Amino acid sequence: MRKVWVTIFSFLAVGGLVWFLSEVFSGRLLLSADYYFGFLKIHMYSWLLFAATFTGLLWVIRKAQVAGLSQVEAENLVLLVVVFGLIGARLHHVLTAFEYYKVHLWDIFFIWRGGLGIFGGILGGLVATYAFSKAKKKKFTLLLDLLAPAAILGQSIGRWGNLFNYELYGRPTEIFVKMFVPEYARISGYRNFEFFHPTFLYESAWNFFVFLILWKLFKKQMRPGTVFAWYLVLYAIGRYYIETLKLQPTMAGSYLLNQILSLALMGIGAMILIGLNKVSGFPPAFR
């Protein structure tokens, strides 16, 4: 009976999501970054970041014993990773838009308006995880494997904040998956176009697909570090191609900065996998 209800709920949820996107993408339903419930103001970007964090926390708590963590330790690890990840992600964004933020210093702290660089977030999370592993005498690579599925699932959810802010959309398009962008949110030079690539959706869908793969790998007996390495490789592959669709990407000379960083992540992940494959007599990570 439980499976029947899960199936019904899943069908209704998917149907509702398809209807919602069709209304938004057609322009019949216009979204807002903020919604009011009486005196309560809800920032959708902030709410989705919270939802992403909470979902990742549930994953880590449920799988904590695999890495030898108690529930309290798992909660502390997630809190530390989120704090350092947000700091790293915000610093990444601020540095890539330094010309703006050196004039608008206070805007650095307004993360609910958008502006997080995932590559900086990954680095911040790595620093936090390493510090935690040393402080609690836990295996660093096991912690990374525990966090990787939670991270990519959180990224999949968090990307929807871009939709409510009407930001980071792609080039104009007329394909069947096209998103209406209100004129006030259109980038200068593209005011006469109405429909754009919904790159947030592409990345969210790709991240969820990667999560399913990592979940499958997590359940197998793998050497420590394997799940995390595949996280780096698979996420970076999707991000590399999605970057080609974006308007006004951050450049490093004549190259797309985020594509360079994606290639770096792919390379690091590939080297980890090659190194793990060469190690013999290493105990499986998960029993």
C-alpha cells in the first residue's frame, strides 16, 4: 500500500512541476524573488538554499554510520561545511565581479540576491571537511564520499533559486524548452528577445542525474575517495557544456573561466580515480 501512495504522490508531484514550468516558461505566470505572508517576507533564493541544506543534512545523518559518525557529529560536519562552503562560494562570486563589489561593498553580504560560485563553495567545503577529519580523527576520504551525494543533491535544489531571481539564464532560443524572461530582467542588448535557455533547469536536472549515479556507487563496496572523485568528474562535465549557453560568462582572457575550472575538476577527479585503481590491498570503503 505504501508503494501505491508513493507512486501516486510522485505522479502528482511530477505533474504539478510540469504544469508550473509550463506556466512560468510561457510567461503566463511571472515569479517574484520575494513573497509576503502577512508581515512575513520570504526570500525564495534563501528558502531554496535552506531546503538544499536540509535535504543534504538528512542524507548525511542517514548514512553517517558508514563513515563512523554519530548523528551529532554528522550535524556538526554539515554545519561546518555549509558555513565554509557559503563563504567560499560568495568569495568566488565577489572576486569574479570585483569591479562591481569594490563600489558596492555592502552588497557582498546580500547573498539572498544571488551570487554564489560553486567552485569556491567546493573548495570551502573541502577545507571544512579536512579540518573536521583532523579534529575528530576521521578518515578524510570517507567523509568526502559521504558528503558528495548530499552536495550534488543540494546543488540540484539550490539552482531553482536562479529561476525566481530570473538570473543566469542562457542565450535566446526558440526550442521547445524555452523560458520567458520579463523585460526588466533581460540583459542589456537582449531586450527584444523574450525566450532564453533555462540553464538553471539543465544544471539542476544534470545534478540530480549525477546524484542517482553517486547514490548507486555509494551502496557498493568502493575504495575511499571513489564517490567523491566521480562527483568531481560528472558534475564538471555537465557544467562545462552548460557554460557554453550562458550570456555574459566570466572570462579568463579569451577563455571561459568556469570551463577552465570545470576542466580542472575533471582532471583532479580523473587523477584520483587512476590513483585509486593503482592502489592494491586497500580495504573497501563501505561494508
